[in-house]
Amino acid sequence: MSADVTKTPSSAPTRGPRELIFETGSPAARCFELPPLDVPEVGAEALAGQARTSAPALPHVTEVEIARHYHHLATMNFGVDSGPYPLGSCTMKYNPRVNEDACRLEGFAGLHPYQPLSTAQGALELMVSLADALAEVSGLPAVTLQPAAGAHGELTALLTFRAYHVANGDARKRVVIPDSAHGTNPATVSMCGYDVVTIPSNERGGVDMDALRAALDTDVAAFMLTNPNTLGLFDENIAEITEMVHAVGALAYCDGANMNAIMGKARPGDMGFDALHINLHKTFSTPHGGGGPGAGPVCVTGALAKFLPGPLPVRLGDGSFSLVWPERSIGRVRSSFGNFGVLVRAYAYVLALGGDGLRAASEQAVLSANYLKERLKGAYPLPYDRTCMHEFVLSGGKLRKEHGVHTLDVAKRLLDYGFHPPTIYFPQIVDEAIMIEPTETEGLADLDRFADAMIAIAAEAVSDPDLLHGAPYTTPVRRLDEARAVKQPDLRWRPAAGE
Amino acid sequence: MTVYPADLKYDKEHEWVRVEGDAAVVGISDFAQDQLGEVVYVDLPSVGDEVVAGETFGEIESVKSVSELYAPVSGTILEVNDDLGSTPETINSDPYAGGWMIKVSVADPSQLDALMSAEDYESFVANEA
Amino acid sequence: MRFSPASCDDRATMLAAVGASSIDDLFAAIPEPVRLGRPLDLPDGVGELEVVRTLRGLAGRTTPATSLVSFAGAGCYDHYVPSIVDHILRRPEFFTAYTPYQPEVSQGTLQNIYEFQSMICELTGMDVANASMYDGATAFVEAALMAARVTKRSHVVVAGSVHPEWRVVLDTYASSGAITVATCPVTDGVTAAASLASMVDAQTAAVLVASPNFLGHIEDLAAIGDVAHAAGALFVAAVNPALSGVLEPPSVFGADIVVGEGQPLGSSMSFGGPGLGFFACKDAYLRQLPGRVVGRTLDVDGRGAFVLTMQTREQHIRRERATSNICSNHALNALAAAVYLSAVGAEGLAEVGRSSIAKAHYLHDALVASGLFEEVWKAPYAHEFALRYTGDVQDMQDALLERGYLAGVDLGLVDPGLDGLVLFACTEKRTRDEIDSFVREVVSL
């Protein structure tokens, strides 16, 4: 180690932290200038006395400094291209590059949302075609592409449910969710003005039917379920569940975060669900962008179609495309028509894979997950030992009890092995949960490398727990003081006084 | 390992109570602080607020969890430990003294009888863990 | 299969390891009645060449605003985006990464968000900003919901001059019953403090306004803020960040929360999405902030590093009591905005604003001088304005489209109450020649 240090000149570039862009460059540096103004200048007096008196403190940098700054930042990131990214429930599959080119075609990227529809026919056609494909995959005929993300789709669907119930004379009071639900589910329920009722999972990791029966009454507006659920298990009672929900006049909502398991194999509409959101940034290969933008289209039954947010792109009888408002629309959940650039990428994916390809993607995702599960269940306890769908959840509880090594330590050590860690501590019903979703775009060699790393780490936990407590060692920064970040919030750079 | 002072009473939500005349000082047990991890924030009521036994009187947060605080007894808030605003970690380092949270005037002393002794609490915790 | 490296042999190996005789064994948990017993009714997959051909075909069946001389704005603007912006967006380390939940391998995303938050604070004059929201409309609604939490009141008053789509989104979210919404009528193109005052009382959680408003006019933010604060309500202002180099930040007028649509900062119009919601507020409301926020701290070796923080506000921890259900946001658009603002700097941003405003005023005066358009309101405006057309708006726009111009936005299609009005916007991309030619074409109709 010391030998390496002496070999490295102190001025050598590092992969470690970098100064802020505000601290880069020099006061006179500029990257961009406009041509001289070719019309008369408008004086500050035209601005209602609101002309800015002190300039915002933005960076002073040249283009090369920008390029190097963000290049350096990029090298500190781990993306799907960097290596396996088996983040459970997030479906970190490869993002095909042609999709990136497609959304940048001027005929798409250059469209203004208020252009005459006659000048945007190709875009409307793309949206209609994508909506049709999503309707076919989901088994639910009516689709809105407006929602910007999964949670936004949940909100859209629950507001649609509310409008449906109100139209029937009673908005109802409660929404039932299982204890394995994503946090967005209860948060959405609250935003939509309903109270949350949480029911436990049964010993097989599915919905506890007695608990569901007890929770259902005519004050219940909806039951929200992720199926396959967050343990990666398909709920075998699904038809009975949606029947029970409908029997009290409630609606069944499917959180589609896990659609990558069942494309072409089973459809939420056929399971009796009334609505579903699909995360295009998971199942349909659009990139996550470091946290977004995604897209969360919502598919619903014919009975709910008239309540969807508008406007909806439609194909007219003459083969042209237009926008229509559903008869009793809840309104809008955002500006314009949706995250169109994301929709283009998703449609490119649908074209590339086709119906058989989508099914094959799900089949491979499920096979990969089961393969990894079999390879790892000897090294880590598998609380729900069944054939899984596209993901599975291991427990780090044994390592904690016997060796004082937490799931967090295992995750951090994986970074040293060159893998992005799985989702950890979720679902909350598994002690020290490790939730692994390999996706279909990892090959056998990478699955094996990942399994080998996990097994090696389990051995390290026994032989040298402190090694894991101190991990990672090879990353641009090491473990962070997160308590300090909360207690002494430093959420922005500020210019030095007098600057 | 963990210690539960014998002069305190405890409830099932892991709060402790120290009786001081007609008042009760309330905090959380060593077991509770250990389960939470480093405390980064506490949200406490104001002097003069009423609290009800078994109902929440505030919230306590670690970096990645938030838990509700339950009043062991009913009464009016007489004092609040404002120091926890700037040094919430005192709850970890000194849960029974510097980490006290509120002082309540006890409306119904019989509620104190319903609380656990240190011995009972220790076996309660052993069962829970 | 495309995009999956597993070969037939690999699949056989994996099936054997799993102890399954076929792929279908793995799907046995799906009960027979809900299985899809047929292929999906979708076309077969095709190779990349055909994907490109199909998509180029669709893109070819549009006439994008960027290929025209466009005067369309109304919330989505055709500003110049420096080349460096997209080159950075195409770095796979940025666009293929997930939410930065593992900070040790996400410092690029995290540092960028921290820098973005700082820039938004600089533009708006606020103390803190979050990591981004979906768009301006949803950021605006989240501001109303946050104000309700902060004030423990549930009624908000929104200026009728706010973008009609944003107001529909506000009403849609309000259909949950969480808040009630009243709309303050528009007087001469702006919000009159006197009419606002008559609607604001001790039940009002927030007064929400946009400036410039949907009609392009600059609102009297000081007077509106005073009305809000006099009733103990929060003052929420939406701004166009492309004008933040030339207009005072709303903090100067006492705003408590500032939101807006960040698309003008380096994002393409893309038919209206993805855009960029930004959200900033005073320090005092930090614990009620919706969405993610990044903070700077130290790693175990004492190096400065960045991390998602104050997470107990969020849905994955606080669940039904979270400040919002938002999870994914628009991080990549926030990256575009940060690179854009670094590229233009404070001077460049001011030039963009000044140039856009000057060109809009030049166009305005030329159109009024033509005699074919009438000024409707006298209120000051920035880079956008509405005029009444003396003829048929649709006919005029159709004819100009034939000649290569996108002649503004027909306000009658957006709000029937504004029938006959056309909303024109200019960005720095328009030239004097284009404007002169456009006016000549209008006159020649």
C-alpha cells in the first residue's frame, strides 16, 4: 500500500472527491455567448420594477472545464454499463442505445406540446401504438401515458378509483395494502385522501386471506397489491383475492413494479385487477437516469376508462390521430401528455422485442433469478423457499446474529467486488433483507461471478467480520457519516461573503 | 449488557418514567436507543400541551427510521428537554439522565401502577428480542 | 433473444441447476385460469435497422417546432441548448444509474444534485431546494400541499393567471379532499391584490401565483406576498428560470416557496415531457419538503462526500405519513439544467433573458403596428404576450404554417374564455430577420 502511495505523484488525477463546479474555473471564464442583439434593447423600466439587482452566483467555467468536471463526476458513478446491478424491484436491465438515438430524433425531441395536431401525427401514432401494446401486455384495455413515474401512476389510478366511487355515490374511506408493499403505496393512499389499512403476509409470503377478508367492507375503496409481490412470489390466490375485493364493491390495484416477471405469461387484467401501472423505466428498458425521468402509464378496465386523466391520444376512423378527453375525466396529473421522450424509448423496445421477445425476456429474467437463488441459498437463509419469479429475498439475519455482520456490511463489501449491491432492508418483513433481481440482461458468467462474490463475502463474514464492517475500500469515497448529514444539514453551496 | 435502572418504571413501547413528586420524567430505554441506532432528531411537544397515556407525544428519528413516542401517563407537559434539539445523540449516550425528553404532571397516579418494574421490563425485552 | 447474453446452453445449465425440466415449470405458481394461453398479440420483434426505420418514419410524420420559425411558448420553450449538455447526458454512468442509494458509487449523481440544488437556490433566492420533481405543474401542486402541512390549513387560493394546465392539475390532486382551491379572477391580465385580499383569510394555507404568468405578464409579487402574509398564509411563487438572470428572485418579495418548470434550462421540448420540476423553500420548512434532497457530509476518511439525506420525510421510511409519495424524480433533466447553467453562467443567463425579452417586445410592437393585432392588456410582460387577432386565428395559423411559421398558441384552444387571442413567445433563437419576415407574411395574408 505504502509503495503505491509513493509511486503516485500528489498531482495525479484521482477518482476521489472533486471540488464543486462553483469552485472550478475563474471569474472571467465563460463557455457560451450569444450573438449581438439584433433588435432594440428593452430597458429595465419595462420589467415592472423587478429587474434583478444582484446576479445569481453561477459557475464561471469554460467548456473544457465543464467537460472535465462532469467526466470526473461520471467516473464516480456506477451504472448498468459499469457492471451487474441486481437491485431488487428496480429491474436494472440494459438500456439499448438505439432508444437513446430515437428519442433525440428532431421529429420527436423538437415537438412543441401546443403544435397543431396535424403537425404531430407521428408522435400521436407512437403514443397510440405504445398504449395499445401496454393494453395487450396488461390485459387492461384503456391506457393513460401521462404519469411520470410509478408513484405518479399509483396516484393517477387511486384518483381514478375515487372518481369511480364518487360516481357511484360514495368515495369510501380506506385502502388495504399488504405489509410487504412499497412505501409509495401507503404514501399514495394518504395523498388520495384515504386511510391505510395494512394486513400481514401469510407464511408462504402471499396475502393472508383471513386478514384480507376481515379488512374488507363497503368502506374499502381499493386493495393494492404488487403481484408478483416484493418477495418475488406470485400470489396463487390472486383470482380469489380480486373476487373478494370486488364482492364488497372495492377495486383491485396492481402495482406493476414487477411486470418484468410475467410479460406474455399472465396479465393483471386476467387476474381481475381493475388498474395497473407499468414502470417503463423498469420493464421496458428505459434508463433510470440517476433517479429519473421514468414513466408510469396506467392501464385500466373499460369501466374505469371514462375517468382517466386527459387528453388521451386516439386513432380516428379515418386513420388520423387526435386527442380526446374521457367523458368524466379526473382532469390532469401533469402538463402535456406524458414523459414523451421516455415513451419513445419504450416503444423502440417493444418494436425490437415484439410479443415473443417480451415473453422471452420475462422467462429469462425468472430463470436467472431462480438460478441465482439456488446458488445462494446455502450461503444465506432464504426465508420463503419457493420457486421465485424475477427476484428473491435472502436474509442476512444469521450473519448478524452469529457474526455481528449486517446486511449493510455485505452490500458495502460487494462494491469492492465490482457489483452494485442488491436492494437491502426491503421488504421490511424479512430480517436484514437482501433482495436480488438479476434481470434477463445478465449472462451466466456474470451471474456466476456475482454468486461467487456473495459466497466469498459470507465466508469473510465468518473469518473476518471487521473486514466487512470497514468496507468498501476501493470506491471513490468510503462509508459516509449519514447522521452528520442530517444533524448538520449542508444542502447547498453558498458564495463567500462579498462575492 | 443493557441496564435498566431499578428506580424507573417502563412501558411496552420502551419509554421509562421517573416519578418526581407529582410529576413524571419520561425518556426511552437503553434497549430502545440501541434498536434505533444513532438518534438524529426528536420532535417533542411544547410546555402546556396535554398528553394522553398510550397515545403519541412525539417522534424520534435515526437516519433511516422514524418511530413514535408514546406517553406512559396522561398529564400536562411541565418541561421539555430542549437540549435534544441540538444534541439528540445524548439519547444514545445517556438515555436515563441527559436523554430525558419530557416532564409531565401526572393526572392519574394509578396509571403509574400499570407500568413495569425494571425486572419485568428486562424479561419483556428478552422475550421481544 | 435480443439484449440477453444467455445462450441455449446457458439456459440448459441454469434449468438443470434449478432442477426444472422446462421454463414453464418456473411459472407453475401462476394458476392455470390466469395464465395467458396464447402469444401476445403484438408484431414480431425486429432488428435495429428496422426499429430505426419505423421510428424515423414516425418522426418524419411530424413537423417539429424546431424545424419551423416558432413563436410558441405557453410553458414550453425553444431555447438554445449548448452542445456540451447532451454530450454529458449521454454518459452511461449518468443515464444508466439508479437513484443514488449507495453513495459510495454514486458520487457523480449526488454531487450533481447538490450543485443543482445550489443553483436553484441561487436563481430563486431560497435557502434549500430539492433534487427535482416531475414538472412545473406537479411542483406547483406539491407546494400547495406543503403549505397546507406547514400552516395546518387546507384552503389555497390560486391566481387565475397561472397556466390553465397547472390549475387543472391542482384541481385534480385536490379531488382527494386534501385541500380546497379557490381561483382569483384575472384583472387586466394580472392578479389584482385587492380582489385577492377579499379571498384570503385565516383559513388560507397558501396564495399561489406565477410570474411571468401564463399570459406573459409580470405580477406584482410584493403586493401579492403582502396579502398572503397578512393572513398568515404562505406565499408560493412560480417562476420561469430562463428569466432568472433578469428578474428579481421571488425571495425579494417574501416568497416562502418557489417552484417552476425547468425545461428551459437545457431540456428539449420533447412534446412537453420529460421536463423538470424544481422546488425551493425557506429553511424553516425543510422538514416538510417533498422529495429527495442531497447533503454534504464526510466519509470515514474525513473526505467531503454527498448523500441523500433527511430521508425520514420520504415514502420509503415514513410511508403513509410521508411528505409526498414521489420516488423517481427527473434527475437527468436536473443534470441537463446544471450543465446548462454552468455553460451559460450568470452573464449568459441574463443575456438569454434580455435577448428573449427584447425580441418579444420587438415582435409585439411590430404585430400591433401591423393593425392586424390588438393589444388586450397594458401590464408589463417579459418574453411572452397575448394579442387579439382581428381575423380567424385558425386560418391565420394554418396559412403561416404553410410558410414555415408556428404562429404562437391559439389561446381559444387552451381556455374558451380566451377565444380570439394568440400567445406569442420569443427566445434568444429568434432573429430580427425571422420576426420581420413573419410580420410581413402575416400582413400579406
